[in-house]
Amino acid sequence: MDIEKYIDFKEKVVKNVSKVIVGKEKIIELIAVAFICGGHVLIEDVPGLGKTLMVKAFAKTIGGSFKRIQFTPDLLPSDLTGINFYNQKKGEFEFRPGPLFANIILADEINRATPRTQSSLLEAMEEKQVTVDGVTRRLPDPFMVLATQNPVETYGTFPLPEAELDRFFMRIKIGYPNREEEIEIINRNKKKDMLEDIDTVVDTDEINYLRENFINVRVSKEVIDYLLDIIDSTRKSESILLGVSPRGSVALFKASQVFALFYGRDYIIPEDIKYLAPFILNHRIITIGASKSKDIYEVINNLLETIKVPVEEI
């Protein structure tokens, strides 16, 4: 396993996307982790912070096909998956693929679609396939959904159900820029199209290598016990109504493997798990008496502080 390839990938992606997104290197890095793991990302924050621009820049950086879907209340499942239509010239039905048949999907304002339409993503996100009129079709590989939603709006929105939230590999918040970063954002927006500066910096062979080999990262029994202690604490905490599912523990493990490689190691350390846990777990739990994501982050961080971190014996 060539660790340098993972370091090079991280640096290329972060540098390229940062040409249009200012001061969010750690967020870009997290999206890159999810991509290598084959996961999907929910980007949740207030309007105007560059969520859509970040996804477009990442998609252009990775290459492959890209489709943007604007989610609205009148959007139908067939608008995503595609339809069978009757071709009069051929005298037979043909399948017309929907926008889900692409490598990178931008599901913009996903919580504006009805639950029926949202549910059409479940099969696609988990099994990388869609079923239309009884026929199952595989989606392209790689396949990644990068969804955005605004947490402060309630009119005309439909909260994502727990089953769909759990299918997102991680949920992240971009956050406001500081003053210096905002000055740089203003200066960069003098250009009409900042995405002109973005080039595709990785090829298919490189992506395939990275996605196939990260599973070889080693982990000690003590570190895997630490990960499971974190997961178990979410199921036993008195402040949490619904704890993390096994899908969440697998996601945290995979993310830690890739994160370790990004920082030049072929083994996981407890700090990898502790750093990634809030991003992987925050949308997989339901807290008692706290509905805001800020409160959920606080609950998770409090749990992390109560769990003993294993140390290497000298």
C-alpha cells in the first residue's frame, strides 16, 4: 500500500478546492475522506456560506459526471431515478435515466422535497442502484451524494427521516468565515466564474487504487475497543434517546482508516477516532430535550471526554 498516494490525493484536492473556497481546508478534507470511503455527505448550514459552490468545486476536482438536482416540493421520485417511456419509432418502451445516474450528485436543499421523493434516495445511497418498474439498474461507480440543507427554515421543508440521515456518512457544518477570510472571499468574487480556476486533478485509476486499499490500515485491539466504547456510550447515555447504529460504527472505523493514511500512517490512533466522531455520529443520534445540531455536538463531545483514551505502552 502506497501511503504517499493518499497524502498526495488529500493535498491536491484541498489545494484545488481552496482556489474558490476560503478557509475551509478541514471541511474539504472531511469530504475527501467520505469520498474514498464511498460515503455521502450532508452539508447543513445557513444560506450563503458556499455549500453549493464547495460541492461544485469538489465534483470538478474529482472529475467524472456531475448532476445538480434542485429539490422542491413538487419533485417526484421518477424525476430522480428516470422513467420508462414508449418510443413510437421503435414500438417499444425505453428507459430514460434520471439525474441520479452520475458520479457526483448535488442534492441541493434536500429537505425541500416531500418524504416520498426523499425516500427514493434510500436504495441509491445504500446499494448504489435504483429500481424502476421492477427492473434494478446499477448506478455509476464511484457514486456520491453531496446534499445541502438550511437548518433554520421551516416553511416548505420536510425534515429528513432517521433512516435517510443514517445513510449519510457524515453531516458537517461549514460555519461563518472570520474577517480576513471574508475579505478574501469578497476579492475573489470579482471574477464572474471562480470555477474556471478548478481543474480535474485525479484520474480514475488513482481513485480506484485509493478506494480499494485503505482497508489494509491496521488497528489494535485497544483502539477498536475505544471506538466501540464511544458507540456504546451513545446507546447508554441518559441524554440520548436513540443511539448510534452498527452502520455508524463501521463508518467511523472506515473514516479513521482513510484519515490515518491522509496523515502518513498505516495504523489508526485514538486521536483519529476522537476527531472524526462528532462528524460521523452527530446525525445518527436523537437527544432528549435538544434538537439543534449544536446541542448534539455538545452531547457527543461530553461523551468523548468521559471515555478513557488508550495510551501506548512504553
